[in-house]
Amino acid sequence: MFEIIKRDGLARKGVLHTPHGKLETPALLPVINPKMVTVKPTELYHEFGFRGLITNSYIIRNDPALHERALREGLHSMLDFPGVIMTDSGTFQSHMYGEVDVSNEEIVSFQRSIGSDIGTVLDVFTEPYWTEEQTWDSIRLTLKRTEEATSIKGNMMLAGVVQGSVYPQLREECARAMAFMDLDVHPIGGVVPLMEQYRYLELVDIIIASKKGLTPERPVHLFGAGHPMILALATLLGCDMFDSASYAKFARDDRMMFVDGTARLQDMHGLECDCPACQGHDIESLRTMKKNEREIIIARHNLYELRREIKRIHRAISEGTLWELAETRCRAHPALLDGIRRLDEHAEFLERHEPLSRDGAMFYTGTETLSRPSFYRYHKRSMECYVPLFHRCVVLDEVGKPHGRHMGDTFTSLLSQGVLPLVRTPFGLVPPELNELYPLAQSLFPQIIDASTAETMEIREKEFLSAHGLEITDTYNEQTKNFDVNLLRAVAVARYQFGKEAAKILFDGDIELVVSKKTGKIRNVLVNGEHILSMRAGDGYYSLRLEGARKLVENLPSPKMRVTVVDDAVPFNREGRNVFCGFVYDSDPNLIPMDEVMVVSRAGELLAVGRALMTRDEMLSFEKGMAVKVREGTSSQQHHNVLDDL
Ligand SMILES: [Zn+2]
């Protein structure tokens, strides 16, 4: 069973529960060739801290001594490894050397008999140069074998491999067919030739297509992704597991792996690495030592480098900075840059998993940053959900953030003359009502704008102006009226966050704003004397209060903004307990992580308000994990006071 601990977009930190303990993901499994051990499994576990490894059951089966030993004492004892052991089936050998002399049934049963924690189906390796017809024929065979394997796996966890060559549509169909089978892990297979040829652009399409078809509660393993420079990008796209045979293979011909690429010992002019393997060595001592000793040192260095990068990725997911890390890593190679640039094509899919906000500020690292889903979201929502007060506007250059603090007087003066002030930013044009929202105010850009960013800004500006029928003007009216920018903001943020329909329902009545005396920012919104919303200082969005939720439940059609729980959970959620995955009956299909939601019973009764931590698909497919962090239940003991927010 797999559970998510922390997520950021498609990337997730999780725990895979296995018969040999927990595997924390993202995880890298070093490959052990039982006939050629470079670093001992027990060292991998105790010294390096790798909690899982992968070995090849086909090699073990074909070696009489290993075969007999594995059956007699089991895989864990034979390899002397207490952690999680995954086994591969011989598919890769068929790719390398042609047909293999084993049946699917035979190799799956063998993996079960030797005590593998996660066994793999004998799938058919789809080569990148194959035609669509050829690929589809072999997918059919893979699916047949996978179905067959589910009936013979017993208690062993089973990996169903997504194949489909370079055809995203076939990858997605293969993945979708497997989503209905009794499987535990999904490797994406047949991608090693693509990685060897640096075809990262196609790799990105393949991963995204597979993710679209798969069910979210199973970890995704990118087969053969064993170089540190690819791990951040692959994690960003939702891969949870990786394996590396390259740490040992590269060491055999004096290649050292680093996050920014591979270096050949013969080309290196110095050794700057401080990992435990490299300590005490310099480039000369490495070059002059015996080949077999050097091979071990380089293999160990490669493992330390992989370990460090996996740890770095864990931290980035926790801190909400994986986009920055992946973009930085992709600068190591032009082909990787193609990979991250390709994400532009998948903005819509990525946006569905993109959280509404993050804790820290967003950093611009290069033109690729503009393809992040939060840019796409701002552009989309500012076109669809924003209602301009006037149709005459001026476009101003940004002088500082938040805009209100630096340009507040200009805004007030322009508004009072019937002109809408818009600020030109890399996100597009920002009206005064939205400028405190994440990531508009919580982002950093260089002062010097590059040509590509300027071009994107210009396109987005034109689209925004035309979508709202806005006209740039230089003649202003006489002062007509004073505008309460806070009131405009209160309504505009609600439209942006909840949609126009919900905003109309929430703001129907006499509106009163509670504004912080210290910062001048909106804290609470009261309608007809009832506290319906609180505005968060950190990201500029609202927290929904019970009184607001009551208005919505009565007037907003279901399932919008709702998470419906099963009957058993009703009394607990009513008391303010969090909503867990197994208890979700259904939810709004458009929920994104960190959305405000109403927790309701199947009869539609309001039970609580809180924040969704997952999408609908995730809520419905996971067995474990928190789906909604509840803020308040309708019979919570602690009654919330308006003054608490001041
Ligand atoms: Zn090193």
C-alpha cells in the first residue's frame, strides 16, 4: 500500500508499505547484479541508507548455483539485504539480446518463490523505432501477461509495466488498462534507449501520458533512470521510484556522475568532490591506482551523488521548491532543457495538480519558469473570472511588490477618474484587486527581462485586454467618485478563487470589511453581520468560514466546492475531525490541492469547512492519507471569534 505524506503538484513524498518495511519515496533502488557485485547490498543498506534495491530474477534463474540458493534460503538472505527487494523479469535482457527462454508464468512464479517483495511481469519491451501497429500488438501481449500474473502473484506485490514506445496515446491506453488490474507499482518501461540518446522531450510526453492513464494511488517507477541529473525533472512529473545500474556501469569505464552531468576521469582536471568515497583522493591518485580499486571508489562516489540528489529532492518537495530545483538541474544539458520546455505543452494537465499556493516565494530561474502551471492558471483565471470595473485602462510598469504599497496612490487616483490601472508583470497584466494573491506578490524576477519573457508578456497582455474589451487611454475624466479598493479586492479575490457564481452568492447582502489596523489589509469579510470569509495574509486567498459555507451549500449547485463523505464519517467530521481518503464518497471534480471546500453528508448537510489536500481522483483512489484538513465542524466545541483573526 502506498500513501502520500506531502505533495507538490504531481510530485509526491510517500511511503510504500512492503513486507520488508517502508520505502520512503521518491526512492532510488541501486541495481545489484548477483553475478557481479560492485558494492555489497549490506553496505547499500547500512552505509548508504538505501532501503530498497532491484535485482534481476532472470539472471538468478539461469545460474544453477544462484537458482538453487535463492530457492533454498530466499532472496533477502542470499543477497544479505534486510530492506525492500524488487525483481526484474528478463524483459530488458530480451531488449539487449533478443528472445528470452522463459515464460511469463514461470518467471512470475519464480520471483514469488524466492521471496521478492515486488515482482515484475515479463512484459514486451517496446523499442522507440517501432511502428504504432507493432507497438500496439506487443502492448496487447503485455496486458495479457499482466492479467495472467495477477492471478499467480500470491502475496507478492506486482509491478505492471507501462509500455508503448514513443506513442503517448498508446502509453495512456496501456496505463488505463492496467489501472483496472490488481497491481501495486507501475514502472514506465522501454525508456532506456531514449535516455541513452538524450531524447528527454519524448520522455516527458511518455511520462505525462502514462500518468494520465494510471490510477494515482500506486507509485510510478521510471525504469532505468539512474543518473542524478534526471531525477528532479522525473519527480516533478510524478515519478516515485528509480533504479540505477549506471552507478556501477559508469564506474567500469571511469565515468563519474554528478548532478550537472557525467565526467570522464581522463578529461577531468581536478576532483572537487567531498563525498566519503572521494575523501583522501585527488585526480592523480585515482588515475594511478589499480583499475579494480578505482572502479569501486567511482561506483561508491556515484551512489553518494545519487543519494544526495534524492535527499535534495525530498527537501525541495517539503519546501515547495521542486520547480526551481528541476529548472536549475535541467540547465546541465540542452536535451534536459528541451524536456522542461516541453512542459509548456502539458500546462492544462499540470495545472489540475498545482496547489493554489505555497509557503515560500516563487523564484524565476529562466524563461522556462513562465511555463509553470501557476502562470497558466493566472492567465486563465484572470481572463475567465475577473470583471473589470471600467473599460478604459492604463498599463503601468511594475515598481515593487506588493503593488498596493508602492503604487497605491496612483491606483486610487486613476480609479477615481474612471480608469483601470493595470500593472505589467511576467504573469501578464495585474489589476489592483488581485495583486496580493500568490504567486503575484510572492515571486521574484530579475530586473532585466529577457527577450523571450518580454514576448510572452506581450502576448498575454494582448489576450487579457481583448478578453475584457479593454482600451488603453491617455485622457482621464475629472474626479468622479472615490473607490474603496479593499471592497473591490474582496469581491475580485472571491471570483478568482471560487468562481463568479460562488462569489455572487457569498457577497449577496450588506458587506462589511474588517481591516487590519497595522497593515491596512483585509482580514475578515462580514455579510449581513455574519463572518463568512477570512483573508490570509500569507497568500492573499480566503479561508472559508462556516457561515460562508452555509450560504454556499444552500445556493451553489452540488458538487461544486464540496467533498461528500460516507455516512460513517458524518459525526466525526461534524465535530471538526479531518477527512481521510477511505471515507470520501465523492467530490467536486475540479478541486485543486489547497482549495477551500465544504465537507457535506450524502444528503447534502454541511458538516465542516477546510482545505482540500488532493484532487478528486486522489481522494477516491487512496486508502490512506488526509483528503481534507478540516478547520471547523458544525458542532466543533471551539466557536470561532471574529477577533481571533485580528
Ligand atoms: Zn565523490
